[in-house]
Amino acid sequence: MMKSEIFTGGCLCDTVRYEVRGPLFDAHYCHCRTCQKASGAPVIAGAFLSRDALRFTHGEPKFYGSSPIVERGFCADCGTYLLYQPLIKEWSDWTIITISSLDHPESLPPERHYGVESRIPWFDVRDNLPREQYEDGFIEILSDENHEEREAILRRFGAQ
Ligand SMILES: [Zn+2]
Ligand SMILES: [Zn+2]
């Protein structure tokens, strides 16, 4: 589902505030270990957007390179996890925003689960949404520009 309107959001302390003028799409849960650690929560909910649709209306996030292919944006004052931003050139036009940092997260229900092999066992999920596994070797393959599987992954996980 694609939602097209103006979205606003920000961190817990309001130092970083943002605005999205454009669609948010492919809302999903991510259960991967890195998202768990980045957020301190059992799962995050994220949505894709075009990078040029995002504007910071107050403050700027700080970025942490969580792997060679991704940096994660958070508030340097209160720590709220806000953004997942690919660093590889083929994916430089999109980013993912954490849905819970939106002022109205209720407007964007997730439509799939990603990284389900890292789901914490006590975190019970009883919906019927599709479940997908994190790719083994994903980061290594995408970090190596000459890897033969790279193109296939780029196509499969590109901004839809
Ligand atoms: Zn903050
Ligand atoms: Zn994740």
C-alpha cells in the first residue's frame, strides 16, 4: 500500500524533526539483530521513501555506520532511532524511516515481517502477514562490487 501525503515525525526530545513530502511505501517489520540493537526494542517498523522527499525541519540526525553498506540515523541527544540509509550507490535514492518516529504511526500498518529468523522467541506474532528471512551473506555480497549475486539482490531489494 502506498500512502501519499505529508508525513511529519521526530525524536523523543524534539531536537530532530522531519517532514516527508511524498509517498511512504512497503511498510514492514524488521526483526534483524541490528535493528533490535539500534532501537533497544524486539522489532522495528519501517517504511521506504525517496531520499529527496525527506527534509529535516529541526536539527539533524547523527549517523552510525552499522555495516559497510548502511548507516543508521539517530538523535544525538535522546538516542531515538530514525533512519536506515543505504550507502551503496545503486540504493542512494531511497531511505527507510522508522514508523514509530512518525507523529501518526497508526496511518502506516506494516504489511510483512523481515528477518524472522532473528525474532526473539517470547515476542509472539500472530498476524498472517508474509514472513521473510534475512539473506545469508547479504552485507558481504553487497559490499563486493564484483560479486555475481549482487545484481540479483539489488533488483530484489531495490526501492519498489
Ligand atoms: Zn532527540
Ligand atoms: Zn533490520
